[in-house]
Amino acid sequence: MSDTEAQAGPVLAADGTPLKRSLARALRMQKLRALALIAPLLIFVLITFIAPITDMLLRSVKNEIVVDVLPETVAQLQSWDVDSTAPPSEAVFSAFYIDMVLAEEQKLHTRLGTRLNYEKTGLSSLFRKTGRRVGRFDTDVYTDQIVALDPAWKEPATWAAMMADKADRGALPLTARTWDRWADYLNSEGKDPAKTKVEDFLFTALYLDLAAGNAKSVADPRIAAAAAAAPGFETVDIRSQFAKADKDWLDPAVWQTIKIFSSRFTNGYFLNAVDLQKGPDGIEPRPESQQIYLMLFKRTLFMSLVITGSCILLGYPVAWILANLPSRTANLLMILVLLPFWTSLLVRTSAWKVMLQQQGVINDVLVWLGIVDDAHRLVMINNQFGTIVAMTHILLPFMILPLYSVMQTIPPSYLRAAKSLGATNWTAFWRVYFPQSVPGIGAGSILVFILAIGYYITPEIVGGTTGTFISNRIAYHISSSLNWGLGAALGSILLGVVLLLYWIYDKIVGIDNVKLG
Amino acid sequence: MTALTPISRKPVSFYVPVVAAAGALAGLFIGTAQGSGLLGILIGGLVIAALAWAATQLVPSEKAARWGLAILFAGGGALLGGLPGGIVGAAFGWFFGWFSFWLYEGRYRARIAPYLTPGQVLWHYSFRVICGAILIFLITPILVVMPLSFNAENFFTFTPEMLRLDPAGYSLKHYRDFFTNSDWQHALWNSVKIAPAATILSVSFGTLAAIGLSSEHVPFRRSIMAILISPMIVPLIISAAGMYFFYSRIGLQGTYIGVVLAHAALGIPFVIITVTATLVGFDRSLTRAAANMGADPVTTFFRVQMPLIMPGVISGGLFAFITSFDEVVVVLFVGSAGQKTLPWQMFTGLREQISPTILAVATILVGISIALLATVELLRRRSERLRGMSPS
């Protein structure tokens, strides 16, 4: 029999292809079909969930506003030494003037000020104040002198035509760049640059180009005439104009901050999130009065640990009794565990608010029993105690359910066997039962800890000021202080911790083994 | 372990002191409430001891003795504190009657192994009392909310009228407020619009994916699973922040669709988990049998597979529904005032502490969750029956 088959070559499927290949094809088809079924959901989750998270992670290192709003200044600051004790040169201030006027027109300077204020307090008001003044700088001197050479300079159309000319643009690089930014802004506002009044800062840019001597050999006679006249112009010291607006502009520390945070990506937010900051000499701790994040992280970790601990303490006996009672009674008692699990989080939080407040149910009962004096009602809410109690209650089912499912698999005969071999109650429990229930404790603890560490609603409502978590601070930065970068950095750190725990959970329990209800 | 242990009556010297100790404890609380704890302990202990002795030794019938105690205490309570006092007293009397006879007749021994030492018996019952206390801790907050929602005053606490069981202390005004106030109705309507849409999205995508995931040869199964489960693991505040940035960039922030998409993403892990759990017990030869008999994959899916995994799909859907219906953090960020949902309205109410209408809403929500819990439980049993497992 084996002889004949060996001669017939490989085994063939019904359609004549070798069985091996046919099987491989069927397998591939199966894989593809499975992937096709998963694909829509995977794409959905990637777009609606993973993309936003990635976006947030990127936001924690992105820092484009400085270089976007102050491109000329950043370019000029390249040559300025960060450690210098003197303010930067006139060239930097001239570039900064152009950037500032454009920013002020677009109302970007306040946002930039707010951003830089995270790094150095006082910059927000400095930018706002200067923004109000920068339009009234004495740079109209240049405007007047250039217009006096040829009244056509006053016409926006002249500028539009000049800036469309390639040779002119090459001769006047700063003017061209500035004009482009100006024209982009006007277009986005629905205005026509060729019909809008030419502002002083454009003339200043033009003068700077002319004075730099780039335009000597240009063909356009109007520009050539201006270039010839430029060296004789009356000039304005823009640095002193800024100093007049606010003397802080002569403080090199301000420029240090701008220069340090001029790159497109920064670790500044992450440093802030751990109470550090970037100084001219590298990384340094933030001023004592602003150090809160490490403390908040520590508090979040500490309270999550306490909550996990109390959940183990309270959950273990209940899970034990549920696993060891006859199933009819156990099912009835299970309702007491599952009902809170299914009840709205806000219902439970409001219930705790009702119970714990000073005029609340617990205080009333204690006062009625005479344990607590009416004048000295216990403060149990808006502090750590309130948060711990309420969150322990809310997360307890997440501890009981995994513990219960593990304990159900431990045969009660083991305990009896241990006792019949002479173990005391305690030894039998500690040496025989407890080690077998450890996987349940592990699963429940990680689950509770993961959930606790990122909790927001309950601490917000019952936590007051001392019982809040890092997540409350994240929410604050995103909705109130609008320091989104810092909020994102804090969130990224929290996410890192949670993902680490998630990974451990996956290793220990396996994510497919999560059971609900 | 049912009644294996023979029981016998216990001597007076055992049960009377124990009951007296319990009475003393009760007396302590009443005593401190009235001004003197020590006196309370003394009187409570003595009175209860005497009553326990009299009830077990003097009254011939147990039933009569227990009724007598309950009535006696109810009368005493009513004399001191009116109707609520009477009720508390009756409960008290009933408990002491039961407790005395439970100890006197030795019934506490009946249901536990005969070889246990007295210390072990004591521990056995103390342990149950501890567990009972923990279960009470779990359920009390929910039970406290319900009566408070019928408060006639705008307080978050029991008024003296309520404690006196005076009908004037109770009213339905917070429910009326909930059903007439336009803010609450608007919020309710939003919740009712958002949750089902999100549920349908997550159930339809989730079920398909779960079926795909449960087939035998899926590449990268573990990583795909990890990605799909991640919305459940990532802290809500981070999801909310990320979605806020991203959705406002693509113009979905503050729109109905944005909130629905966000909630659908949050509900997906629950659908995946429940449906894959159901599919574990699914017999694959059934689909092969169907194919063998000429059914195409679509028919097989709808006529063979779907009815069998339906319980899992529905309970996953319920989880997804309750996730969306309960969710507040993400909607706070992704939604705008136009998408204000019920939890959002409750959250603002709690922060600004406006009115016990929140408690009325809470009571209604507890009712809904009881209904959902019952449904899930029934489905679980049905699923186990269908898959041939014995329901526990």
C-alpha cells in the first residue's frame, strides 16, 4: 500500500492541487476572514480612541507657538549667547518688532505670552502690555521718509505688485517674508492685501532690507532710489522703544526664556510635571511655591494604595463567604455586591455626599447617639477620608468579583484536609487557602489600583482640596488654566503608569480572562 | 452541611449573660443618647437579662414568648418615641426574642460541623457578622438615597418630620421637579438619544470583531485584543483630554456625533469581553454542520451562530449602554451645553449643591440598574443553559 502512494507523489485534494497547498490556502483564507471581521472595529478604535491619545501624547512635547509666532526673532536669536548678561542686539529687537506687530494683529501675542508665562512668571503681562504699545512705536519715521521719496509707496497695490516680482523679492528677503505673513493673515480674514493700508512695520522691514544693502543692484527704479537714499535716513532705536514700553525687555532672562523655548519640541512640560524647569544652566527645580505635582503624584499613589488595601481588607471576607455558602444563599448575597456595581457612579457618589456631610446621615446618627457633640460634628467630606471611603465603596465590587471567581475554584476539602492533618485554623488558612487565593488578590488589586489612580469624578465631588488626585489637576489644566501642554504631560505620565500596570495585569491574569458580572 | 449536629438546650449561666451583654451594648447607645452611658449599660443589661430568663424559663410556648417580647418592646418604644419608636422597638424585641431562643435552644450549633470548639463557633459567627457589616456598607448608601428623595424639604438629610414618619415630611416634589424642569428633561432626552446610538455602534462592530477574534488562526491576537480593551483601562480623564483635543481639531467637539463616537469607543471593551466569553463555549462543529447542509456563511451566522451567542451580545450591549448612560467625564469635555446628559446635569448639581432632585434622579437610576441587573442575570442563566452548563 505504501508503495503505490509513494509513487503517486504528494497527496492531492479533490480539485487536484496538492493537499498541503490547499490547506495552506484554506488557512490563509480563514486568517483573512477573521481579520476582515476585526478590521472595522480596529479602525474605529484607532480613529476614535487611539488617535486622540496619541495626539495628546504629542501635545505634551509640542512647542510650535514660539517659532510660529516669532520666526524672525528666533532666527536672529541664534547668534545671541544664552548665558549673556546683556540684552540682545538691535537686530533681534527689529525682528521682534516685526513679529510682535504681526502677532498683535492676529491676537497671537497673548497666547504666546501665556505659553511663556508657564516658564517664567510675568511674561504674560509683559506681552499683553507691549502688544498694546507696539502699534504706536515711532517707526512711522521710516514710513514718512520712504513715502517722501515716492508717494506710490503709500499704495498697497505698489507693494502687491512688487512682492509678486521674483527679482524684487530676492533683493528684499525680510520684506518678502513679512509681506507673505501679512498677506496670509489678511486673506484668512477675507481682506485683499492689495487694498489694505500698508502698515509701518512693512516700511520698517523694507528699511531694514535697504539698509542691509541687498537692494543696490535691483532693476526696479523705485527700489533702487530708496536703496540709495536709505543710508541717509533718520533712524529709530527699536530697542529703546521696547525698553520704553517695558523695561523688562532689557532683562536678559526674558530673552533666555524665549530662546530656550524656541525649538519645535520641548521636554519643558514634562519637566514642569515633575516640578523641574529648564533654566539657562540646564534643568533645575522649580521655585518651592510652585512645586505641587510631585506631591500630587505621591498623594495619588498613596491614596490609591490605601483604597486598594481597604478593598482587599473588606473584599476578602465577603468573597470568602460568597464562595463558601450554599449557592442559593450566595446568589442572594451576590445581589448586594452586584447592585452597587451596576448603580450609576454619580448615584453612589451623591449618596456618599449625603451620608458624610456635616449635616449628613452619619453625623446625625452619631449626634443622636450622643457619641459626637452637636457642636463638634465630624468633618468627613472634602478631605482624604471622604475620598477614601467613597472610592473604596465604589471600587469594592471590582475586588470582590475576581476574588470570588478565584475562590470558587479552591476546593473546600483542602482546608479540611489541612485541619485533619493537625493544622490550626490559622495555619490551615495561611498555608493552604491563602496562597491559592493570591491570584485573585493580584487580579483584583491591579484592577482596583488602575481604576483608582485615574479617578476623577469622586475626588472632584467629595475630595475638597486635600483629597483630589492628579486627574483633577489634569482636568483643571485642560478646562480652566488652558495649559494644555502641561495637562497632556501630566496625563502622559499617568498613562505610562497605568499602561505598565495594564501590562502586568495582562501577564498575570491575561486580558481575555477579565470577567464581568 | 445541613443539620448534622444534635442540639441541646443550654444552661442559664451561658445564654443569659450573653444576651445581657448584647442588651448592655444596646443600652450603651440609648444611654448616651439620653445622657448617661453607664446607666444605659446597667439598665440595658439587667432588663434584657431578666426578660431573656423570663421568656425562656417562665413562658411555656416559645412563640408566645417571642411575640410577647416584640409587643412589649414595641409598646415601650411607642411610649418613648411615637410610631417610629414603636417600629424600632418591635424590631428590637423581635431580635432579642430570636437571639435568646437561638442561644437557649442551642440552634447556633445546628448548621455547623459538630467537632468545632466553642472558640471556633464564636469565630464562625463573628466572621459572618463582619461580612454582614461589609455588605451593609456596600448597600447602605444606595438605600439611604431612596427615602431621602421623597423629602418634602430641600435638604440632603432626614428632617424630623421624616423621622416621625409624618406624611407631611414626604412628598413627590423632587420627582415632579425632575419631570417638569426643562434642564433635567433636556438632559434626560440627550441621554436617551446618545446611549442607544453609542450602544448600537459598539455592539455591531464589537460582535463582528469578537467573532473574528475567536476564530482559531488570528495573527497578532494578543496585541489586537490589548488595543480593543484599552478604552476600559486608560483613565477616563486621559481619554477625555485626548478626545477633546483631537475632536476639536476635526470639528467633532461639541457635536452629537462626537459624543456618540466617544461613548461607542468606551463601550466596545465590554462588548468584546462578554461576546468572546460567550463564544468560548460555542461549538464550532455547528457552523460546519450548517455549511455542510448548504447554508452560506451569512445564513449560518444569522440562523445558527447569532441565536446562540445572543445572550452574550445583549449583556454586552447592556454594559455598553450603561457605560454611555453613566458616563460623565468624556461628555464633559467632548460635549457642549447642547449635549448635556443626565450624569452631567447630576455632576453640576452635586458640585453646586442645588436640590435633592438629584436624589430623585438617583432613585430612578437605581431602579433602572436593578432592571438591567435582573436582565443580565437572566441572560447569563439562559446562555449557560443553552451552552449546556448547569446554572449555578
